[in-house]
Amino acid sequence: MKGLLREFAESTRLFAERADERLDRLEENAERTNRRLERLETALAELAEWTHQHAERTDRRLDRLETALAELAERMNS
């Protein structure tokens, strides 16, 4: 009986050790995932800002082009 109890205690201890190791690995993976997510969020925010700036620049260029075309059309009709 004592042998069975010792065996049960040992297997329970080993199970708990493996569970602790697994939990440690899961926590490390979660931390890595969080860091990756933060980097992705930063990159996405930077991309959004870059896109906004270039869209504004493109709008200004289109406005100038439309003005130039309108002036050219007016000169040709005069």
C-alpha cells in the first residue's frame, strides 16, 4: 500500500512539474505574442499616417493639375 501511495505521489509530483513547465512556456509565448502585436500595431499606425500624408500630397497635386488643365482649356478657347 505504501508503495502505491509513493508511486501515486511521485506521478502527481511529475505531473505538477510538467504542468508548471507548460504554464511557463505558455506565459513566455503570450509575452512574445504581445510584443509582436505591439510592433504590428505600431507599424499599422505608422502606415496609416504615411498613407494619410501621401493622400493629402496627392490631393494637392491633383488640384494643381486640374487648375492647370482648366487654364489651358481657357487659353485654347480664347
